Amino acid sequence: MGCDDHVPLLAENCLAQADKETFVNETAVAGETEEIKTEGNGECVEKKRLSKSEKKKLRGQNKARPPPYKVNKEVILCHTLVDLLEGETAEPCRNQRCTNMHDVKAFMAIRPPDIGATCHNFNVRGRCPRGLTCRFGSIHITEDGFNKINKEAWEKFSARSNPPTMNILTKELQTALRKRTYDLTKSEKILEASKKTPQSQSTKRTVEGEVKIETKAEVVLKSEAVSDVVETNDPLLVKKEIDDSSVDVEMKDTSTSDRIGPVSDEDLIKIKPAEKKKIDWKGKLLMSPLTTVGNLPFRRICKEFGVDVTCGEMAMATSIIQGFPQEWALVKKHESEDIFGVQLCGNNPYTMTKCAQVLQETMEVDFIDINMGCPIDLVYREGGGTGLLRRERVLQSIIDSMNKVMTIPLTVKTRTGIVMGKNIAHNFVPYFRDLGASLITIHGRSREQRYTRSADWNYVDECAKIAHPVPLFGNGDILSYDDYKHVTETYKNISGVMIGRGALIKPWIFTEIKEQRLWDISSQERFDILKKYVNYGLEHWGSDTKGVENTRRFLLEWLSFLHRYIPVGILEQPPQKINERPPVFRGRDELETLMASPNCAHWIEISEMLLGPVPEGFHFLPKHKANSWK
């Protein structure tokens, strides 16, 4: 490895427009420009050294990113003609507004060249569903414009009891959700019973952990103030739901107050503990819900490396209950995911409870997780994610109502708190435990910290004592078997570990932990993992131009993490630590050096080795701009 400190360089052409303006308006001493010659994509060749002020402004997420590539709709073949076998006649297109091509010969004349000679989908299924539009179609497309089929392989694939990809949103379910005809009586009864629960006063903890007693009148006044705010354009909240959840949906502390009046029907509605399905969490390896990069193809890779429990990307409950297909795509699971959960993010018990009912009744889901750790500003301001830690009564109502409507386990994932240095998670752990959470996970950082500084495992261990007998898992900074061993042997109260960024940087970490070793994986082995990921992506997103570019986009997002891995064989002091920025180094071969490059032009070059040249007008900005290295 080299001995010089790593100098952060920025490819200006790979910035969003708002970030480019930062450099126009700012005169930094360290702002000289370097010319770097690169092969492959020539866009990202001009780099600029960053000053401290510039680095601070470029932290967090790239917002308002343009799509990497837009497909020209004028050269898309109509779906009625895509998958025609020899001897079949196409059904007439019933869409009077269809602007796609309906001339097969004309499409074949302008069809883009194939990327490769072998179609993975055709080999696996015996029939490629993308037909004439497949970018690997030479093996299954005739000269006359028909799709070939391997009958033996296709019959074997079709005879499977379950499809490889499950939890697909049907048209009937989507229509029922959009027209509000889905039967949600069960959720509505539970929510109505919660509203009837009498309560003369409520306990509220502030962000700093102070306890304040509020009367019912004070709660009503506060709810009126909330309703004034909610009338603005709000992508996450429904005004009526927030008004109700702020006032009426409050949990009663039965240990300090007695019931007055008739017996409520909540005991008749909620699921008894014995009726609930159970998961043995002890000793399991959990993969954290990872926004954008924790997609189905990536989870398949992690399953092959030994992860026990997987969870889908964070899904917005409001979008799920409204039937948005892009949100339901996050619920899909692969058949290899034997213990699979869905993570929901919401800010009121109405949408969260109804969403939980729909998911468990219509999808193959083993558990549902409540997101209380998302630090994104938009989610936080609207009261979701870590914003729930400021709304204790609403949070209690969400957990209680969801737990009553579900027959599968309910889990929660949160952070240590909101403000750095003021941990408050321990105040909420008793609620999680007493309201029926099956598992509690705490990310050892506050919202303010995001992913900087080291995770506070001492505090996580203290919370685990309070959570007993409910298992509590910790999350943060696990990148090797040594890290895992240190946590599990030092903090005896913690039941297990959830791994997030460590899996993105080295998905074989699960194999290392189970085999108790450091794996000096070669560059070719890592490249083979990328090949497998690409094939899984083509299965999931399709092998036509749109599917290829979707696969490329998510591959590049993953490479923005994967390039941080330092091979064990060239480490001076193994194992690698997750928050230490490595010095510049040259790998043991050219491929290893290329895969360690922080330059996104090199990531694009790697993608071209697997998916062919990028199309004209392709533009990529990584979603996550890392600020977690020291």
C-alpha cells in the first residue's frame, strides 16, 4: 500500500447542477484543477481538489438527480409483438393512444446491437420474456422476428409450484387499493377501539429526555397547531389522519389508571400472543434494510454468502396503501429468502395499520419492521423515521395497532436519538417491549450523526438490558469477523448483530463470520460476483434496453460502496475498519486497482465490461456521497 494520505478528488462532470454552482460561487485556496487521463467513458476526466468547506457542502445525498438514461419511446416495440412464437398471431393493440412501434420489420431494422451472445433469462427459463427487445437475443430471435423457445426448459420452469420472484402486485389488488374497495374492516375496528380508550393525561418525553405531563386540553391545543401545518402540500401525511392520531389515538398506561364504564372490545380484536407466528432471532445474521442498494438481486448475493434474515428496502406506507407500483416493487422477495421482512416508514397509525394488514394478507412476508431510524430531512420533518422519536403517543399507537392487526412478528429499528450526545432510545425500549415487539434493533448513532463517528455499542448494550427478555440487536461499524467477535463477546446483553454498510462493501462478510476467518478474496472472484449480480439484475429488471440500464444504474450505486474494500493481502494492519479512509494503493493486478478506484468513470468502465457500452446521453450521479470516512 502507498504511504501518502488519500487526497479526496472530485470529478466535476459527475456532480449535480446545484453542486457545480458551489464551485462557481466559492473561491477556495485548495481549488486547483487536475487533469486525469482515463480510458472508457471520457466524461469524468477533470478533477478538483476539495477544500474543507466544499467537502462539508457536498455531504449527504445527491438531490434532484437526473435519470441516468431516458429510453426513446418512439423506438419501443409494442408489447403485443414482443414475445411472439413462430406460428402465433399477434393480438391487436387495444390502446388507442399507443405510440410504440407496430411494425416488426421496421423495428428489426433499427434494433440496437446485442451486448452478448448468451441470454441468461433464456438459459434459466427456456424462454426470454423480453423477446425481440432482448439485448442478448441472438440466441432466441429468428430472422423473421419471432421469439424462440426451449420447450423442455420452459415446461420445467412453468411447472414450478412457486415463481422465483414472489410478492408481485396484481392488477386486482392495485385496483382495490386505488378505489378503496379493499376490506380494511379489521384495521378500522382496532383503530376505533384505540380511539375509545379513555385517558385524562399523557406522558411526553422531549428530545433531551425530560418528562412532561400534558393534560387533555393541552394535547387538543397542540393538535390544532399541528393541523394548521398539515394543510400545506404534504407528500406523507393525510390531514384527517394526523388530526385524529394527534388527539384521539393515545395509549393508556393500564398500570396507573383504572377502566371506567363498559368493557371495550379491544381484547376480542387483537391477536393473542399464542396465535402469533414466532421467529427465533438468537444468533441470526441480519442484513439491514438498505435504501436503493438493498434490492432483490443484491439480497440474492448476500443469501448465497450466508445471511440468515433479509429485509426489503424502506417502503413508504402511504404509497403502499395507495397502490403505487414503484413502492410495491420494494416488497418483492426471491424464493431463496427464507426469512424475509418488509420495512415500513410512516407517521400515523392509520396508514401503518392498514398497510400491515394488506401486506400480511396478500404477500409472503415473515415479519414487518417499523422504521424509526431514517435521518432524511423530508421524512423527519413530516414525522416519519427518526421523527417518530419526537411523537411518543403516535409512536405508541402505531406499534400497538399494528401489533393487534398482525399475525406475523412486528419488529422495530431505531437510532440512539436525534441529537448527538443526547441518547433517548432507552426511554422507548420499554414501550417496544411491553407493546409486543418481537425484535428491537438499535443503530448506535443519532440522526444528527448519520454515519459519522463510531457506533456507541456501550449504549446499545444498556438498552439491551432494559429490553430483556425481548431480543435486541445492534447495528453499526461491523466490517469483519473480528468486529463481530468483539461485539458479541464484549456486550453480553446484545442478542445479535445487524449488518448494513459492511455488506455493501464486502457481501462475503457473512461467510467470514460463519467460518470465523478473513477472506483474502481475489479481484477475479469479486468480478465474478459482479457478473452474477448483473445476471440477477437482468432476471429482475429485464434484458431489454430499459432493464439493462436499470441493472447498470444499480450496479454503479453498489460500486460506490464496493470500491472502498481493501484486499486483505495488501493491508498493513488487518482487518479493515469501516470508518478509516484508505491511503492510495495499487492492487496486485490491474483489475484489483480498477475496482478500488473512487472515480465514477472507472465504475462506468467496469459496468461496460459486463453490460456493454453506455448509451449516448448516459449520465450517472451516485445517490450517496460518502461522509463517513475519518
